[in-house]
Amino acid sequence: AQPGQALLEVRGAVKRFGGLVAVNEVSFEIRTGEILGLIGPNGAGKSTLFDLLTGVQPATAGEIRLEGRRIDGASPRAIAGAGVARTFQHVLLRPEMSVLENAALGAHGRGEAGILRSALRLDRAEEARILFEAQRQLDRVGLGEFAAQAAGHLALGQQRILEIARALASDPKLLLLDEPAAGLRHHEKARLSALLRELRDEGVTILLVEHDMDFVMNLVDRLVVVDFGTKIAEGTPASVRGDPRVIEAYLGG
Ligand code: ADP
Ligand code: MG
């Protein structure tokens, strides 16, 4: 896709959990080459929206297209294979496994549990290729020197970056990050912000959920704001920051 064109389109997405409408008729697009922020108060439906985009949960209604092709209804594996990778709100590393093995878990969209099991059945050449690719992603994000360490020994900021390296190992077109700066120290946030800019400049399109407003406002190209499952604003950081509905959602609740 060309820079600026829609990479992902969401049209009228709805997700109900029984009587609760977690995502309510949400429409937006993510343009190729941008960092789009998705913000909103706790419980607004941000993580659920991620689940819809990645096929972890089926949408109740609506359409989701990646490069014009419908992906709603497809399996998480198929969507990952089509080029959508994500990190989760809570760190999901294997702490006892090495940094390199954790990064290798993301290779080629095989997802969480599958890769190691299948790795045992891989021939040596295939295994070497996956580990080579994982090391390349670690070097790309600045964790190359920690490859042999247990992932659980990394600082939280490094663990978050390792999760990004793992997501990058599937060579995604679109990277979805769920609160990557949560709990990070100031210098870790600065490092993360610089990394996301580098990735964007290398052509990775990014959708970012994040609560830290300074972090978001200084990083993203555009923002979508949700509250109670509904999109209430969309635009540049400068325009969204002054929007009365956004101020109300954050201060009036
Ligand atoms: P956010 O990530 O914006 O904080 P969530 O997407 O996690 O919000 O949650 C949106 C709403 O949906 C909340 O009211 C939450 O309790 C509800 N919710 C999320 N997941 C489920 C689920 N699996 N079953 C029932 N309710 C859920
Ligand atoms: Mg969430």
C-alpha cells in the first residue's frame, strides 16, 4: 500500500458481551505509514477493539478490511499471516526462556504456543533461519546484546521492547500496541518513543493504545478517541486535545 492510503478500515464495528456494548458502531481507518493513537478512559473498549482487529474475538457486527480485503471473521492465525501483529496490555513473555527464544516465538505469525512445538519438528536449516531472523529483530530494537539472557531478568521497559521485537519477527504491515508505556520509567518511555518513530520511518504502520497523554501526544500522527464504546473524536493531537467532548470524557467522568 502507498503511504497515506488506508491500510486498515473499520466500518461500524460492534462488540456486545451480553447486554454490554463494549464497542458501539466504531468506524475509522489506519493509513499506511502513520502512528495512530487510540485513547479513551478505562473500560472504553480499546482492548476489545484490538481483539476484533486481531480475530481474538468475533465482532457482533461491522466490517474490517486490511488492504481492501475483509478480515473480520478470519482466525487470529490468518490475520497474523495477513500482516497484523500485536502486543498485549499485560506482558506475555516466557520469563524462563531466553530473550532470543522469546523473539523467535513471533516468527511468521505462528503465534504463542505453536512455534516451539513446531520448532522441535523443524529441520536445522529452518530453525537456524528463524533464530537468525529473531536476532535481527533484537538488534533492530537494541536488545541484541541480551539475546542469551532469561527474558524474566530484563527490566520492564526492555521486556516491553522484547514484545515488540517478537511482534516484528512476523514482519507485520500493521503493529498493534496495547499500553506499551504502562509502568515504564521516564527514560524507558523516551527510548520506546524513539523506537516507535524509527519503526514508523522504516515503514511499519502502528496503532497504539496508551494512557500516558504526554507520550501519546508527542508521538502519534493522528488520534481516535473512544468513550463507552463509541468514537467521540478523531484528528491531530492538537485538534483532539482541545475538543470539548474529549475534555468531558476525561475530566467529567
Ligand atoms: P479498555 O481496554 O478501553 O480499558 P476493554 O475493551 O477492556 O476497555 O473493556 C470494554 C468493556 O467491555 C468493559 O466494560 C469491560 O468490562 C467489558 N469486557 C471486556 N472484555 C469482556 C469479556 N470478555 N466479557 C465481558 N465483558 C468484557
Ligand atoms: Mg485495555
